[in-house]
Amino acid sequence: MGSSSTNPTATDLSRSTAARPRLLDRAAEEEYAKLLTKPIMKKRGFLPSGRDGYQECDLFSGHWMRDMEQPLYTSKSCPLIGDSRNCFLNGRVDTDFLKWRWQPDTCQISRFNPKLFLEIVRGKSMAFIGDSVARNHMESLLCLLYQGEIPLSIYWSEDGRIAKYHFPNHNFTLMVLWTTFLVQDDEIISHGSKTDNYTLHLDKVHEVWIKQLPSTLDYAIISGGHWFFQRRFYLYQGGALIGCVSCSEPDIPKYDSTFALRMSIRTALKYTERFKGITTVLRTFSPGHFENGGWNAGGSCIRTSPLHELADAYKLISTYNETMELRGVQLQELERAKRRGVEERRLLALDVTRAMLVRPDGHPDVHFGNVWKRGSHDCVHWCLPGPIDAWNDLFFATLLKGTV
């Protein structure tokens, strides 16, 4: 599945020329690269092995291929799966959606190896920062790593929005910070009731960043997007109102939702510059797959196998163009951050959007165990185990590709 011509905002991701911190010595880097990827396109000019062929591989252009191997974990081998993502616990019985593996067109990547990953992040700290899909992603990584070492839970907020785990044998700390919009937000209250409309301070990261992130941070995985739509926003910079999204006041400048998302990502990426030697990864938008209605209008996601190609997703998903636009905005902001030329920082893309557009089969649908929302369908989050585990295959490969 190659780049789609329907995406006018797709960005050519050139490698940053800024100095990057090293994860391992050169010999170890080469060994890890060989383990994770084997170029298979010699006739297209790629080398049969080694770092140069690996660098030429576009990890995010590819297809889903059959893989009959069992998932690396189950709800029994990973007791840390959140109830709402534990689809089998909540009654899902089909398993075909587990029997597919992401395959780039120009190289092969191995299944996730928890022991190798833990060795690379030994003595490090890693934070997933974003909305509940960021937590979904972190839980996938947590379950994969659980197969290499059982972590200790060192902090869990009452609402579940902040969680921290420590892997003592590797002195590795993994955390998730649920910040709905990345930046500081305040929900608007009207007549004593919540409105699901917000003020956003586009130049200030959410206070949870400041309160919960350690003074030194080695990896930040930033994502977001789902909450920026179908809501009204009043946008502030420098403490002053600069505009709004979906408001009706005639004297306030109007912006669209992508502007609010763009500025939030820009602020988030800039904030990570304060961490010397950090690797910041921007994960692109993960689409929902509601059919026959939206999330609040009876939409569902009952498919049990992937779509064949992006063209099928274009026909199926009413928000396809919007999804690709969001991806384009995110990649543009990543490139903008690279041009700032901050030394001792790596900026990497985890471009999962196109791969996930063709996986409507990977969502919980009704199998998410929320007794307060019976009859609702979750077509945004992803079952664990499930297609989201491929994000961590790609995450690991992306970290190594940015190093070797």
C-alpha cells in the first residue's frame, strides 16, 4: 500500500541533519538493525543487508499480510490490559483480525522482541502523551514488554489518566499522560452544567506535563486529534482571545479545527526541546471506522478482516479526507520542528495512518465492557491484542532507523 494521491498534504520526511544522541555503540546498532529488518528489494537498488539498505526503507508504505503465528500476549499473559480494550473478555469471539502482520513494501521487519527493546531502553524513561488512544498504544507496549519483564506499577491516578510503570531489572520507566488536547484546556460551564466545549491556550502545554514529567526524559511519544472535532473552542495565545472554532459570535475571528490541532502539536513539540538528548516521536492520526452512522448516531464497526487497499477505505470511511488532512498537518509540524535545528534532539514520525485506515476489524465495537454505555459502539480504540500491536513493531524499527 503505497502513498496515496488522495493526500495532497503528504510530506516528504527527510532525515534531520541535527546531531542525534546515540542509543548504542555502532557494532550493537548494526546487529539490532540486522535482527529487525532485511531488505528484500535488491533489484530496486537496495543493498541486501546493512545500514544503507535499511535507511532506504519506507516502513509506512506497505500492506497487511497473513501471519498465522499467535499474538505475543493474551489477556492471560498480560493482566494489565484495560477492561475496555480487552475485547475477548467482553465477548468478542472472532480471531481472524489477529492473523495479519504489517509488511513494508521494500524491507521486512521482525515481530516485536521485548528483550531487545528493554535492552535499548535500559536506564531510560519514556512518556506517551495524548488522548485515550495514546493510552491504548502504551498499554500495547506494556503488554509486549511484560513478556520480557514484569513491571512494577508505581503510580496510577484515580481516573486512570496517568499511569507509571517501572521495569527494575532494566531501570526503565514507562508512563502515560492523558492530555486530551496536549495544551491547557478548560471546559466551558453553562448554567452549572458541562458543555463539552472548551477554551484552549494554544501556547501552553497542559499542566500535567509540568506536574508529572520527570526533569530528564529520554522518549516522548506525542499524538492526538480525536477531540478536536464536533466541539466549539475559544482559542487563546498570550492570555488573549485570538479566535474560535465553530462559534457564532460575529466579532471573533473564525478558525477550523485543524488550526487548533496544528498549534497544539507545535506547542507540544517545542516543549520537548527542554529535555536534552530526547527522542520525540509524533504518531500520526489513528482513524475511527464508524459505519452506518457516526459515533453518536448508531455507527458501528462489525467487520472481522482488513480491507484490501486504501481505495476501499476511501469508499467506506466518511472522514477519510479529514483523516488524511490531519496526518498531513501533523507531518508538516514535525518538519517545521526539525527546521528549528535544535541539537541533541531526535524528531521521528510514527506514520500509522495509512496502515490503520484499512483495519476496521480491529476495534472493540460493542465489546468494550462499559455498563454505562450499553448499546454504544467503540470504533476509535483498538482491541488488545490486535492491529495496534503493529504500531510497536514500527515504533521499534523507527527508533533504530533513526539511529543507524
